[in-house]
Amino acid sequence: MTTVTERVAPGLVDGTDVATDIGRLVVSCMDGPGIVARISGFLHARGVNIVQSDQYSTGPTGGRFFLRTEFHLPGLAECLPDLERDFAAEVANPLCARFRLRDSSIPTRVAIFVSRYDHCLLDVLWRVRRRELPLDVVTVISNHRDLEADVATFDVPFEYVPVTKATKSAAEQRQLELIKGRVDLVVLARYMQIFTGEFLDLVGVPVINIHHSFLPAFAGAGPYEQAWSRGVKLIGATAHYATADLDEGPIIEQDVVRVSHQASATELARRGADIERSVLARAVAWHCADRVLVDGRTTIVF
């Protein structure tokens, strides 16, 4: 058994170019002695070879325990249902643990929501085309038609669902009809609408959002113009899971870049778009590789 304890930042190709019969197991529960032994003993008894393992505890007493393991098991696809059932009965239930078992070769089914800005959308689609993101893009949904022709070049279905204040409820119902039960993840690639709490409850899958991240923060229209007028020296981006509390969900990834007084508002927007797409790509890649475990309002990213 090979155990990797030093964290190496995952790259964008993480999870895409994988060997067959490679599975992933993620576990979270209250910490205590013997958890790793119980999990590794269960896997060993079934002929599993652990090829990578990371773990973290929020505290030695009364903390929560998190583990992510990659393993090799011949005939994994056929064994997975039994493995999941037995793990629940023998390990997860006694520990009151939450867990997820996956075949790493199966891509994540995703719906991408976008409005008029194209940089994040086209970057994700391009990375999928280059096999840098392990995604099956089921559909792109937009409240504008501006990017329909661009999406068509990637041979991805495009759905136009207009949204107004008066039609928001009906629009969200239509969006749910398009994706409910068909996707494992929703990515907001600069979708300039706020989902209701009801939509987030009903969609049934994680929703990843990306937005600019200034010091200080500038809300409303023209954030880059506001930042330029205040002489901001750092601009950045934040990718997080969407919740009913606007832009306050658990953070997956962030990054910043320095700027100077010489940069115009247009240059700030250009550099902001570049960092937004790279942060979103990393967040989506890490989520699809089961590297992100949510702990209340925060995250553990292995």
C-alpha cells in the first residue's frame, strides 16, 4: 500500500487521464482512534490497493475527520455496488460517517449557466474538448442568446431561458425541467442572475459559482470601473458553492494578481477575466476529482 501524506496541489488534468479500475472514497465523521485502520482494513480485505490517501482532522479531541483515498480494484465497475453496500454496513454506519464511492473514469455530468460574458464558459468548454476537465456537458443554459453560436461550435445543446422579475419563478421551473436528474453539478460561468433558495433546494446537486474578488469589495454595476477609481492594487476571483446566502457559500478556490495605477479599467477587466476563468477551472477540476469536502461554511481541499 502506498500512502501519500504530503499534499501536492492538483493540476487541471487531475482526474481526466486515469487508469481503469481506479476508484475514489471520501469519508467524513467525528474524529476518534482507529478510523484509518478500520477503513484500510475493509479495503484490504477486498483486495483493494490504496494508491493515494490524504486525511485531515479539525482537532485531536472533538474534531471532525476527513479522508480521501484513491484505490485500484480489478473489475471495479462490477464490484462498486457491493463495495458501497458493505462499506455502509461495516464502516460508515458504525462511525455515523458520510461517504462517497466513485469510479474515477466516469465523467461528471454538468449543466453550465451563463449570461453574456463568454470568458469562463468558453474556457470550460475548451478544457473539456482538450480533456483537461473530466466533464460531460449536458447543456448550456442562458438568459440571453448572445453565446448560442459559440456554444454550437462545441456541439453542446444550448437552451435559452429568459428571466425577468415577473417570470423568475417560471424560468427556474423550466431550468429545473431541463436538468433535474440529468446532471451531477451545475457551474455558473458568470450567470448574472440570483437563484432562489427553492431552486437550490430542488436542483439536488452542488452549484459552483465564480465572481470577482476585490480588496475592498465593490458591489453593483461596473465593479472594475469602481476598483479603478479607487486605485485598487489587488484584483482576484473566488469560486464557491452557491447557497441561499448570496456569495457566502463555502469557498473552493481563490487567487489574486497585483495591478498598478498604470492599468486602465479595461485592463483591470481583462486581467480579472483571466483570473476568473483559471480559478473556476481549478475549482471544477478539484470538485470532479472529489478533492473538496464541505465542513459547514468552510471546505477541506485535498
